[in-house]
Amino acid sequence: MDLGGEAVRPKVAGGRAGDPFAPIADFGFLSDCETTALVAPSGNIEWMCLPKMDSPSVFGSILDRDAGYFRVGPAGVEVPAAQRYIPGTMVMETTWWVHGGWLVVTDALLMGPWHHETERSHTHRRAPTDYDADHVLLRMVRCVNGQAQVRLDCMPVFDYGQTPARWEHTGAGYHEAVARGNGVGLRLSTDMNVGFEGSLATSRTLLKQGESRFVALSWSEHAAPSSWEEAQERLVWTVHHWQHWLDRGRFPDHPWRSHLQRSALTLKGLTFAPSGAVAAAATTSLPEAPGGDRNWDYRYTWIRDSTMALWAFYTLGYDWEANDFFYFITDVAEAAEGKLQIMYGLDGREELPESTLEHLTGYDNARPVRIGNEAYMQAQHDVWGAIIGSIYLFVRRRDRLDDRLWKIVVRQVEDALANWRTPDCGMWEVRGEPQHFTSSKVFCWVAAERGARLARVRGDQERARRWQAAADEIHADVLANALDERGVFTAHYGADTLDASALLIPLLGFLPADDKRVRETVLAIADELSEDDLVLRYRATETDDGFESEEGTFTICSFWLVSSLVMIGELERARALCEKLLSYASPLQLYAEEIDPHTGRHLGNFPQAFTHLALINAVMQVIRAENDEPQPPLA
């Protein structure tokens, strides 16, 4: 199957117990919109949680070399010649050269048609589409030249590396095996002969030019392929599914188009299809500094991401995905009855208790390894502006506000007005003392100001007047308390330090882009809060965030700077910074949360949804400015 496309060369391999950890940026990302997996350059599946992306891991060697892995590749060779995505898809190809031959391994989490025609799904809340996750990880290997020894090694360790698998054969011969643990059942199906070495299912075979083999790992009632021909057919179906999905989008004919497309595919891959929720990242506890302790679980959905996610999906033409996420947000807001959290589980669950996994060594010895995230209990005042901004974006496309949404608007705006004068933990979820963060006040203004607009749509003039008056009061309070003597917005009231969240002031329309205070703030952040042009959230030595350690530059903040530079008329500077940021993309055009500005090393959880959202916003801002097109507001 020749599907075309240009390959990219990885930097370094990572492998089994005792081997070095691969750089975060060198992992490939697979998804079926229910489960995700990370593929190391060595061909190892080093992160996969079942049955959904925030479940306990089955393969977890990215966090401990003994926590499970699954490799299909040449025997005795760990470093591939190249890796790529089949263009327009979430299907990966890894090409290997061995002495005497060339191999290609193709990896995919299979997609199939909708499975539940006679029995309802137990997980889907959103309207079903024509396609569905097959719950099958397919790995196909073919020898394209010469000959090569191929090895299969599958060693699941259930429950975050705590329960080794116990394999046993099933069916006739040596082509099927099953293992169970922590409530998950795995079935390994292959046309290779499988044997066991303790908790390892393994096989080895010689492939000659033109020969192929398949390996399928499944974990539900959906049957895995039973032959190479069926595996090939279902792989092609999956490839076409992703290419057809991408074809629905609107992408400008521009040299940066591939970055927009890969970001769209990544966001779709981080979307939990049954609920519509978008996970912040596929991983937990990948460190924000080498060997550091800023290690968090990002496999949840943040209300704060909603406005930017909707903007990105709507801008690229993916209204269905935008609406699914919007309905998830309104579902949890309706259920909250005025106690809206900043984040939720992908299924909408409220409690996300945080704990540490002491038995895991962590990625490259970065500890602790955390699961859950106690930030769900924090007071963060940006939540009201995020949800009201999302509702405003949704309603603006329809000019209609129904009773259900209006009840949510009223409750959330009133909550914002009742709390905006109090300190909070801010959008960066600092674990130090609460402060009157500037960005939190700005988001409360968004809640009141957009709420007033929605009230006018609804025809409720009394609330429109009252909420607009409150918005004006918040606006005046921020201008009176959040500016330093230079006229630059500071991190919080009474501070003289900078915070990259101030870049949202023009993006959210708090002040027009031609306001002198906006311009001075954007340029101050560019000049004073940057390392080698890349933007920090804040300087850790100047902010009480509860930690002593440093961190890398936040890539989302760097993309915010691109957007802000465009808005204040610094197009050339914005274009140059955007080019630089795009050059830092991983070999597969993915981004972690942070970048070390001196080495280009990616840091933090991966791939990071918020970064890809900001990339879409920044790239579209630059392209539209180049074409003298109007810039639609973010919220």
C-alpha cells in the first residue's frame, strides 16, 4: 500500500527496562478517540491506558522501564531510519534498516463503523456518528527489501505497573493469547507463533522481501482481525476514515497548512468521543523540568480550554466537534448547580483525587508520579468567563438562546459577580497563597460583558443593564489596580511582576489592540518574560506557586505572543516568532506543554491540547493579517 508522504528522522531511541528514556518530542501519538497510545522511536508502545485514556495504564514504561511495553520491530535494532504519519491520518509508519533488509511497521488504533445498532453503548452520550472505535491496536510489519528477523514482545503490566500479565493460549495453535488484570482483558491475535516468557508474550520470525505479518491487541467484545487480509482491509478503512475527517476541514493554502492539519488531528485524537470532552493531554507526570517535581496528571478536561477549543474547531470548519465539546461543558455546568469546577473527568465525573505512585521511578527519574489532580478543588475565577465565552461563541452562530442555556448563563454570571472581588489561585493553578490575579479579573469581566450581550439576545434588558454595569466596574477596577507605573499589566494586584496571561487582554477584547497599555504590555512580555524569544508563564523566582524548581517556557504563551503581536501591528515580528515556534515542533509536528529555550527539548505532558489550540489561533492570525482579512474575536 503506497500512501505517499515525506518521512522524518527521529533523534534517539528508547526501549525496554534499563534502556534510556526517549525524548518526549520523539514519541508518536495514536488515538481512536477513546484510547490513546504513545509510540517510542524504538517501536515500543510505552504509554497506553485502558479502556479509556484516563484509565490506569497497561503499558507504562514511559514512567518506569518495568511498567509494561509492546514492541514489534527488527530483532537487535532499536533505532529506526525514519518515522512518519501516513498523510492526513493518525496512522504511523516506522521504517527500519537492518543488515540485509528493510522493514516497515504500521501502527494504528483501528476505527470502524458504528457498532451499536442493536444494543446501546454504555458510554456514549453524544449523538453517534457513522464511525466508532474498534478497541483494537493493530501493528503490521512488512519486509520491503532483502530479509530481516522480526520480533514481537508484548509485556502488559496492569494498574500502572503493579500487576504483571499472566498469558495463556486460546484457540488452536499458537496464534492467540489472552491476559487479564485490573478488570481489563487483553487478546493478542497474530499470524506469528506466540510463546510466553513469564509475563512476556513473544515471537520471532524471518521475513523475506514482499512478506508481511500482523499483530492485533484487542480489549472489548469487538473482534480483532483474524487474518492478514482482514487486518489490511481494516487498516485501509482507518486510513480513509482519518483522511475523510480531515477533508471536512477548512485549511488555507499556505506553507503552514500541515501544522494546522496535524494540530486538528491531534485535538480530534484527544477528544473522548462518547462525551465530547477534550483531554488536556494524553499523559500524566511527564516533567516540566528534567528530573523535576512539577509533574501533573493532564488526562482530564479543563473548562478554561473550552473557549479556545470552540474557536479553533469553528475556525477550521469542525462544527460537529465544537458542538460536542460545548454540550459536554453545558452538561457539567447544568449538573453543577452553581458549583462549577475548573476541570472534570472525561466522562464528566467531578472527583479527581490526587495520589502518588511511589513504585514508579518516573520519566527519567522525575518524581513524584501523580494520578488525579487536586486542582479540581481550587477556586479559579477564570471558569465563569470561559463558560460564558463559550456559550457566547455558540449562540453567536445561531442568534438564539434557549431556556436551558439561559439558566446556565444566569447562574454562572451571578456566581462571577458574587466572587470577582475575592482572591483565587489563578489560571496557572498556583499552590501558593491566593491572589487577586489580573487574568482572573479579566475573565470575570468576560463573564459579565458577554453575559450582558446574551441577555440582550434573550430580551432581558434589566439583566443586560445590571451585568453591563458590573462589567464596567470590573474593568475600572482592573485598570486602577493591575497596572504598574509604566502602564504595563502585572501578574496580580500589588505586584510588579509580569505574567504571560496578560496577553489574553487583547485576545479577549478587554482593551482594543491599539490601546497604549496593551502595546506596552505585549512588548514588555516579549522583552522581559522571554528566554531566547520563548515566553515563560512567569518567573518562578518571583511568584509563589508552591515550588522551588524552575520550569521551561510555556509554548501556549509563546503562541499567544504571536497572536498579540499581530493584533498590535507587529506582523513581521509575529511571523518570525511563529516560524521559530513551528521549527520547534516534534518530528511528527506535535508539541508538549513546554520547551527548554536553550536546547529545544520538549517538557511536560504530551501531546498538549492547549498548545495546539494556541498554535491554530496564532497561525490563523498571521495568515489572515498577511491577506488583510478581518480577525474574528476569540470570545
